[in-house]
Amino acid sequence: MFDALASFPDALLLAGGTDSMVLVNAGVLRPDNVISLRNVQELKIWNSTFIGSGVTYARLEHSETEALAQLSRTVGSPQIRAAGTIGGNLGTASPAGDALPFLAAIDATVELVSSAGSRLIRWDEFLTGPKKNALQPGEVILGAHLPEVVPERTAFAKIGVRQAMVIAIASVCVTRDRAGATTVAMGAVGPTVLRARRAEEMITGEAAPGETALDEFQRLVSEEARPITDHRSTEEYRRMAVGVLARRALERCLA
């Protein structure tokens, strides 16, 4: 793999190809060389603390971590889930990537490898902007490292123009541990995935959140979003929707 990269440094790295082939078919992307990663077994490793970049959503659908299974089931069609990989979401770095709010909510670390070795980089340092990341020439995304202990209660939710096979207008991942520590990550409502830090701090202090606390949590999440208006939705709708989604996800964690 690295020999091929050294010979063709501008080659397109292709795993599932579910994003790249859309661009190819639209005439936007015309790579001179393609390096297939599909048979690189090191990228397919998946255990309790690591998800290889070549792990497909069809496999992740069976995760014991509820949010990870939930988000995987929302990705495209069965055919897309059989080909699409979590590394594709990281490589594309779209703010609407379904796996990214989960990785942000658990503070995952991304491992990048090259012929010179490997380096670890936090998710928020790796995702640098809309469809931009910190991947350097000659590097490949090995996968994402998860914390030793993922919170017991996790939930993912998203909304789009229809119920299936849709790019998120807004998405959230919420986690909550037994002590009440809560994290909230938002997708498609900013230049990259965002954490709702003020909302997290406020709700973590609530042992048994009631309606007043949930209302304030929802308000803070909406306030911390940084959405735009585009062809898929408006800034106002995204801001409202992400607060509602976060509240519903939290209520599932509390149930």
C-alpha cells in the first residue's frame, strides 16, 4: 500500500467508494490513479476500543453500543452499508457524516499511518473544516481509537427530507454514564461536528432531569449550533431541529 502511495502520491484511496463514485459519476472527480484499500486486513480490525477505517456500516449495525448501531442503520441502503466505511466518513470530513457525531461524543482519537510510522490525533484536531481534515500526503487513516470505557447509555438521532437513504439536515449523538456525565455532539449544523459544551455542563449537574432541565438543555443545544442555510434546509430549521433531536436522544438515555 505504501509502495503504491510512494509511486502515485496523488492517487485516490478507495475503500467503499460510496462518496467518491458519486463525484466520479457527476464528472467532478477524475482521478488518474486509484489505490484500492478493500483487501487491507489491518483496516478491518474492530474491537471494543478500536474501529478500523475499513469496517463497514453493515458490520457496525451489530454493535452493542446503541448509538453506533443506530447511526449505522441510517446510512443509505443495504448496498451502501455493505460497502461504506467509517474511514470514508473521516476522509470525506463532511459535517453531515453520520459516524462523526458518535466519534466526537466519545472523544475518539484518529490514528494515521504512513511509511514513516503512525500518529494519533484528536477528532477535533483531525476534522479541520467543511470536507477538510489533517491527513497529510502519504498517510492513510488506520482507524479510530475509542476510550477504554464507553458510556453505558448512548443514542443517535438525525433528521432529513425523508426517513431513509438521506443526508442529515441535523444529527446528534448523546452519551450519559452512570454518574450523570453527559456529552452531546452535533452534525450538519456547523462547519464541522460540534460539541454542545454548555449544554453538557448544565445537564451533567442534573441527577434526574425534569421538564425544566430538559427545556433548558434543548435551548442550550440549539444556541450552540452554528448552522447555515443551503439547498437542503434553513439555518432556523436546523437550529430548532438539533435541539429537539438532542432532547429526544437524552430522554432515550434516561429511560
